[in-house]
Amino acid sequence: MAVSPEGAPCWADAMFTDVEGAKRFYGGVLGWTFGESSSEYGDYTQCYADGKAVAAVVPPPPGHEDRSQWCLYFASPDAAATAGRIRDAGGELLLEPMRVGDFGTMCLARDPSGVVFGVWQGDAHEGFEATAEPGAYCWAEVFTREPGKSDAFFPAVFPYMSRQMRDDQVDFRVFDLGDRTVLGRLAMTDDFPPEAPPHINVYFAVGDCDDAVARATELGGVLRFGPVTTPFGRFAALSDPQGASFSVIDTTTTEGEMPKVTEVP
């Protein structure tokens, strides 16, 4: 597969205290199968959709058994240089660039509004082997209560151009790489529970949104929003039984006109 351009989402993983429970849940909802865990890399376990690597699950290291959350990684040709831009833009390095065997180099960071994300400089492991297919990553949005901070930060770290949705009801922005839109940003409102932290909400593609929601709730997940049909697809927001938020979307079922957006200088 081709190497992802700088700033493109290229991988997702999550820590779970109950990894076997996470495998049962996501296997049931998204149809994932799972590779062998690697004790050399903290029992990191890859998830597969139709035989293609689409994500990973891993137990937390001792002392980090806090809330489960999906982490999205952005591609970088030089993780150390990206880490420098993260610092310069007011972000915080949670994990300095670290080589992971012959797979690649990673770092973890937090933007000035509190959003945690990863950076991945791929080598043997370049990232997603499939996207926008059933069970695979499809889209992501930065959820933040301080949109101005995220809006300034991400284009300072990655080569993004910004466009703002023209809508009085929602504060939503998209980040583009050339002619490709790769990330959204949603300003969190009072509709979000006060305990909900800023985060990146990851969307996984499904063939039938309602069916995926039914399977998720049967397996102990919580429906947070939807399902609702939009110009982008029919989607729903969920939390898994261990509290990790994610969304599912059927991009073949659409309704309405695409929203208008304005380029941001």
C-alpha cells in the first residue's frame, strides 16, 4: 500500500483493561478477527476486517488503568520533527518519539485543548491496510471545548488547509490535505456530558448502521446519539462497555445536501 501523506490519519488503537471483552464486543459489532498478541510489545493485538489490519487493542501498562479511549495516529515522515512542531505550537508530548522494533516510530501528544493523539512514522508497518470498507476506519473528528486552540494547533503541526462550515447551529471545521478532507473539528456544547473529555472521535464503516447499533447495545454498548441520516451517511455515536467512544457510519445511505463551507485564511 502507498505511504500515507503527512497529516493523514493512518492508524488507531485503544487500551482496554479487559482486552478479551473488547475483542468480543468489536468482533460482534464490526466483524473483526484478531491476530496473536505480542508479549514483546505489551500484548499489542492487531484487529482485522476481511483479513486486513484496521486497528489494534492492548492492555494498559501498570498504573494507567484509566478510562479506555481510541487514539488516532497521524502519518509523519519524521516523527522527531513533528514532535518539535507540536511543542512549538503549544502542545504537550506525552511520549517522546520512540522506535517500535522495525515497525516504525511513534509519539503521543496532547493539543492545547486537551485532545490526545498519536504520530506514526511508518516503516514495516505503514498503517491501515483498508479504510472506508465495512469494519475499517472511515473518518474522525476532534471534539474540543476550546475550538480556537485546536484550530490554530493542528494546521501548525500538519500541512492542513482549513474550511469552516457555514451553520449557525453547529461550530464545525474541516482540515484538508490538498483536495482531500482528512479530519473534522466539532466544538463541544452543553449537550455533551460535563465529564466527557476532549478527544478524537473515530468512525468505523458498517454496511448497516441500525444493525450495528443493535448488535452494540446487545453486547453492552451505550447509544449516545442517532442513528441519523446525513449527507455524509447514516451514523450513530456509541460507547463500548469499557467507556471508549466511537461512531459507526454507513456511507451508502445519505440524505440532504452537502453543507456549504468557507476557506479560512
